[in-house]
Amino acid sequence: MIVNIQISDAVYASLLNGTKRIQGTLALVNPTEGNFNEHQRNWRPQPGTKYMKLPHGRVTVSDENVRMRLCIARDETVDAPRAIVGESIDASNFVEIVTEEEA
């Protein structure tokens, strides 16, 4: 079976350069044609945003909010509750330092 896939010029140029892996989704228009939509996976902090990488996530402090994201795989050998508590303490200390610097 042959399926024709339409991709953007930027994705095509990236494929030719071969500099990185491209992830995305295929949306089939019909059984033999589809569109490729690239996933934007690169996170760049906004100006004025401070962040700290954690072993299983990241904590971010901006003008609008404070955010912490953790993702622990179920098959990791880490004790998840202990990791959550430990990384939460590290995140809390980071937020405290950043807010004191701004005050």
C-alpha cells in the first residue's frame, strides 16, 4: 500500500538536514493520503521566568504563577512517594530563594 503524506517546508528541511528526530502525528484524509503535524517538544522559558530541573521534572517561577511538573515512570526502581516528597522540598527551596531575590 502506498500512502502519500503532506509535510510542511520546515519539517522537510529538517529531514534533509538530518539534525534531529521529528515527532508528530499523521492525520489521514482518506486511506491513501494524510497530513503530518510536528509536535513542538522544545520548551523555552519566557523572559523573566526562572526554572530548575529536577530528577523527574521541573519547577518554574514566572510573574504569573509557580508551576511544578513531575513524571515518574511506574517501572523505575525509585520509591515514588519518597521521590515526590524529596523533589517537592527541593522545589520549595528554589521558589523561596527566587521570591526572596525578587523582593
